[in-house]
Amino acid sequence: MSAARLDVLWSPSHVNQFLTFGTEISLYKADKIARGQVVTGSKALAQGLVRLSDDTTATLLSTNTDIQYMKCVAWYPKKEPEFLLAVGQANGRVVLTSFGQDGAHDQYGLIGKEFVPRHARQCNSLAWHPNESNMLAAGLDKYRSDSSVLVWDINAKYIADTANSPDKSRIHRDSVGSGEGPSMVSKPLVELGASETALSLAWFTHESKTLLVGMNNKFLKIFDLRDVSRPVNVALTKAVYGVAIDPHVDTRIASFVEGQVSIWDTRVFEKPVLTLTEQRHIAKIAWSPTRYGLLGISCKDSPVVKLYDIQHSGVGGDDYEPAIIERSVQPCGEESLSSFAWHPTNENRMMIITTKGNLTDLTVFERISLAWSPHSSITWACGKRLHHLPTHPTCTANDDISVKMKRRARNGYGLQTDQIARNGDMAPEDSDIRTLWHWLDLVRGLRDEGKIRTVGKGGFKYHGVKAVIKGETNMAGVCMKSDLHYGTLAAGVDKRTIVHTYRSEDRSRALQLCGWNFEKEFRALEDHLERLEGEGEYERAAAIALFNLKIRRAIQTLNKGATSAAQQDAGDLNLNVVAMALSGYTDEKNTLWREMCGSLRTQLGHPYLRAMFAFLTEEAEGFEDVLNESGLFIQDRVAFACTFLPDARLVEYLDELTCEMVEKGNLEGILLTGLTKDGIDLLENYVNRTADVQTACLAMVQACPSDVSKDARVQQWIDSYRSLLDSWRFWHQRAQFDVHRNQIDPAVKPPQQVFVSCNFCGKSVSSNMLASGRTRGRHVGMRYGSPQKSKISSCPGCRKPLPRCALCLMNMGTASGTNAAKPNKEEKQDFTKEAKQNKFGSWFTWCQSCRHGGHANHMMEWFRDHTECPVTACHCKCMSLDSVGTVTTAEESTVK
């Protein structure tokens, strides 16, 4: 004979007491572990302590071993009588018992009372009525024509019945002989289910006279005790075990069979609204009494309790399944569970018992749903509580990238089309961003002036210096060989030094991209130097003059900087001293001047001053100290390389510098990569480093139309930035961005964002939203009354029928945008905007509260004379909720 299955029940009236039962019934009290309390070892065992969790223990209070062959136990739902239990036995009897009491000390006269059916058979289920606590329902096995559901009144007295069957007479005779006759009741209050088997039952909470019973392995039946002639509702199913009614929603019930759980709605009882499948046979299911829609499931030979949070139950015409969130807890390691019980008042607390009799007190912690608003406030839900943390001061600091992007977007960042460089001026704190936009403005200016051009198809491309030097932009498509030129570096009349420089058409274009367009324009260099001097960048101006072999002009710039008020703290050395040192330049290799300048160069604080002396003291013409001076602007380093490096070394240096810039995500490297594939790699690393998706998106929009703009990363940046603007409620800025993007690339059109979607597939019911190439079944679901009156009555995407109008009961439909084929093929189709739109009267309209609706003209006619929704049994005041409740048709407006 197999051992009885262990089960556990929480007390409905004592928050810290529970019982376990199998072959005997044990009562426990759960307590918090006191500081310093020992809960392990022989001492704890002697005190009857059982460890339940890290912070709770259980103390054994009492054990009841008087009742044998227990099949089910139900705890009396009221506080008095205390600890009253109903026990169902294998012979069908229901016995009332308790702990440590007998009939002599029972003031209510209930302890020891037995409720005996006419014929002995197994009792499968017991359920106390939740409100009328004197009523106890018992579900029994089948016996010929006898009833299988007996509702007992525990306050009923013994009444002799002369029409007893022989079996019943024997039961009474045995009872009287043992002195227990008066404590036995054999006349139930209600009898249901003749010649059937009741496998499980449960009372409805809000319908006090209604009982749910799983019967015969094929039916779920709902009985009303006021009319027991027939059930009020029946469902055909094999899931008849463990019926449980959601305490929060009386219309939602659960039942199971083998490895399948069915969720039912009593309003639509023909089929379950949801089916859950488990790998093992199910042992128990139970709804949480403290959480709405939370169902616990335990399986045989499984260490896991499955939790299903059921968010919604479909009702009526809803043909979709409820949304569920599945979760598993494994409280006892790999030990198989026997049963569990939810605590009646403590939220998410359950007691679990294993097949070995070990107990665990488990609190299922809530999954925290966190939402971070675009305005930096945080909201999260935990159980039934919603927490909100307002914006923290650190989140609004000026150095936070979200604050920067939001401020720039508000100021129209990236949308300056006439002078692109002004976009960089909106980020004064970031020199890399200013460099990027100034370079884009420079390239577009060179394009407009006709100084650079693009070879090949696809429109203008923002090529970088690397592509230009490698010949990717010239007509031949190969790198052009440079010519060697001899320049002179003169500090005085008698001091002239020959310097090797390299020139080619590709190098000239590269220098233009660097802003060093000094060869063909006489005043270009002087204008550039004067602009830098006006901005206070005297060191940079002097270095550029020197790199263009104008040493005397460099000395003049340094002297001017020394006398300027803006250069009072220009480093460790006075600029006059630096100018004096430059004036003593000589090209002799072993002079004291070269030796002293070489040793003091590293002590100079400004990178451009160090680069000047590195250039003058270079011996091998490799200029490594100048090229590797990271403090120089990238355009000056690249322009220097294009001027003084031979072809092979120049290509090698540009490759090395490009890899470095791309890897670091340095926006100055756009000068090398341009808005090409390498440029996308650079911007990707920049976004990963700074999270500034705004700049990456707006910069790549300038590259449209081109192949690089179709890169998946670029599209992701664009979509992310548009979503970001929407989340900030910058509707106008997002619309301006779409317009700006369309102006650059007319082929790009933003997708339609507001449309009526199908309930089944979620696609638009207007066919102009579908792919233009989809023509199969074009006329399926169309109705033609005349060549000008065609209407789609089904979804163009999935062909399911559209909703019906609440008034005319016809399927709503629209031919908007279809330009449907007309019966007369000779008639020319009209593609005008008016032809693609329907009159307002045939549009969809619905209430945002009750979701009922119909054709616009029908609904307006209805609400002229009524205030409530036209749908039967719906009392929604639809029109009173509409802020535009005085809508009139176009025809009415014309009449007025």
C-alpha cells in the first residue's frame, strides 16, 4: 500500500498557524527567529522546532492521530469553533475533529460529529461554504443511482429514517452499539449528481448558493442550490480535477487533468480561454488569495512551483488568448514537492511540503518592472505598490549626455541647412563636435564652389583624405605619383634652407579638405593666419606659418601674441623668447642652437610650440615628432603629412592614423574617413563611448542619398533619434527632422504613424499601407455597388472580417487609398488625393472608453437623439466623453 500524499493548509483565522496531514494531522505555529535562538541540533529537536526559512521556524503544537484513511481535509473558515476540521474518509464519511478536545469539552457540540452517506464510497473533496459556514459540501465516488455531491448542515440533528436501506441500517446499528448514534447525521441538506462521480468541487464566493463540480472525467457543472433539478451551466472537458475559483474574479476558474491546466470564464463556458501545458502530471493548483490572477501549479515528482500571472481573460468576441507571465520557483533544491498552500493574508507567501515531509516557508518576491522616463524620473512597480522617484539633481547636470542632447534638440541642433557649421556652435563644450560640423560645412562649400567633385554615380559623397590620397576619387581610380619640390626656409638674407615638399593633384584636394588651400590663392594663408590670431590661437598660427615655410611670418605672429592681453599666461616661456629662438635658426647639424633647442623642446607646454622646434631640428626628414604630437589638431597633422611625406610613407601614416581614430571613436577622424563605411565604424565607436546617438544620426543624414546611408546601423541611429524626440514630446523638432531628411534625400519618406489596425494581424486596414507589389487577391473582400462605390469589408493583410457597425450591423470598411479596379476597364483610374480618400461619413469611429463604434455618419445620427452607447447593455456616455462632441458633417456645414 502506498503512503498517503502529504498536504498542507494555512489557518483561515490565525495568521501564523498551519497544519499538515497525510496519515495524521499536525498543527504548527510559525514564528520569527529571535536573535541568538538556536534552531538546529538536538535541543531544537527536543523543543519541537522546525526550520522553515532563514528567518522563520515552526513549533509543533499538537497532533491528531484518531482518524484513519483520510482522503481530504478542510479547515473551518471562521474563528470559532477554534481549530475545527472536516475530514473526508475512504468510506465516504465526513468527520468533524479538532486538536486536544473531545465531545465533553466541546461547547458547540460539533467535535466528533459524523456525516454518513447512504452507501460507502470514497470522499474525494470537501469545501466549506465561504459565507454560510454551517454548510459543508462533499464530493464522492459514484454508486448506482445515489448522489455524489452531498451538502451537509453541520448544525443538523440526528433524525431516524425508517426507509433506510440495509446498508444504512447497519451503519446506524453499529453506531448505536458503540454509543455514538446521536453524533451521526445521515440526511444531507442538498443532494446533487445522481449516478455520477464528483472528483472536485468549490463554492463561488460572491454567488452564495452556487457550487462548481468536476464530474465523471468529462464535465464541469455549475449548480444553483435554489434549483437542483439541473445544472445552470455545463462544460464538456476532461480537466475536472482540482477545480479552483479565483477569489478576485468569480467568473474565472481553473481545473486540470494530467499535465494540462485549463482556465475558464463562466460567461463563455463552451471552451477554456487559456490552456497551460506542463511536462509532468499536475498535483495541485491554487489561486493566490492576495494577488489578482496569480495561479500556482505544482507537479508530481517535480521540485518546482510554477507561477502564472494571468493579465487578461478574453470574453465574448475576443478571439485572442490572455496575456500571461510565467515564473518558476524552486524552494527545496532538487527535492520533489508534495503540495503547497498560499497564505490567506500575507502577500505572495506560501507554505511548501515535500514528499519527505520537509517544510519551507517561502515568500515569492515580485519582479520589479522599472521605467525610466525621458525626463530622468524613475517609476517601478512591486506587487500592488507603485513607487516614483523624481528627477535627481545629478541627472540634470550639464555634463549628462541626455541633458546635452535635449538642450541641443530644443535649439534646432543639426537642422541648420544654410550654414552647417552653426550646428557645431550649439555644442561649445565639445571641440570634437565643432570640428565635425565645421569640416562638413567646409566640404559642402568646396562642392558648391566646384573645387571638389565626385566620380561615379550616386550623388555627392563626403570622401575623406584617405580615399583622396589613395586615388579613389580621381578619374583614373589609382594613386597619383607626387612630384618632388624644393622649398626654402629663410629666417634672414643669408640664412636659407632647402626643404623637400611633395605635390600632386590628389594632395592638393586633400589639403583643401584640411582647410590648407594656400597654393592657388594668394591671400588664403594670410587670411587663415589672421583668423587664428583673432581667435587668440597665436601658437597654432605661428606653427602653420612655419609649416608653410614662412618663418619670418611665424616670428611676427609670436611677437604679436606676446604683446596681446589674451596671452599673459601663455605657458612657461614667454612668446618673445620663443620668437627669439626661432630667429636664430640654422640648418647646420652640429650647432649649439640645434642642440639647445632639441633639449629644451620637451619643456615647452604648448604642443604647437613643441611641433615647431621638432620641425626645425629634424635630421632625417621623417618628422615623427611632429606627426605623433597628439596635441595638434588632426587637420594640421594630416596637412603636414600631405606636404612633407613621400607617397609610400604618406599612405602608411594615413592608414595608421585612421585605425587609431576609428578605434577611439574620435570625431576628428571624420577628416580621414569621410562619411563612408570607415566613417560609420568611427561613429559607431563614438556612440558606444558617449551615447551621443544624436550627432551620429544627424551627421549621417548629410551623407544622403548614398549607399552608406542605407547601412543598418545608420537606420538604427535614425529610428532611435526619432523615438527619442517623440519620448521628449518634441513633436515639432521630430517633424522638422523628417522634413530636413526628406529635403536632402527626397526618396526617404517617414512611415505613416497613425492608422486603423486589424484586431487579428495588427496591420493597417487601408491598402495603401501595404506593399505596392502585393496584388494577389486584390479584390477579395470587396463589395461593388457601382463603379464608384467599392468597399473593403475584410482586412487586406489577413483577410479576416472587419468589425461591424453597432447600428447598421454591417462590416465596416474603407476603400481609402485602394484606387480599386473598376468594372469598366476603359475608364481611366483617378490617382488624385481626393480619389484615395473616403467621405468622412464612411470612416471608422469608436469610443475610447467602451470601444464600441461604427460608421461616422451613423454614430453622429445616433447621438443627436441619445446620450448612451447604442450597444445593448452598455451604459457608456460616449458623446459626453468627447471633447469635440458637436461634430457635424461636411454637408451640414455647407447648409449652415
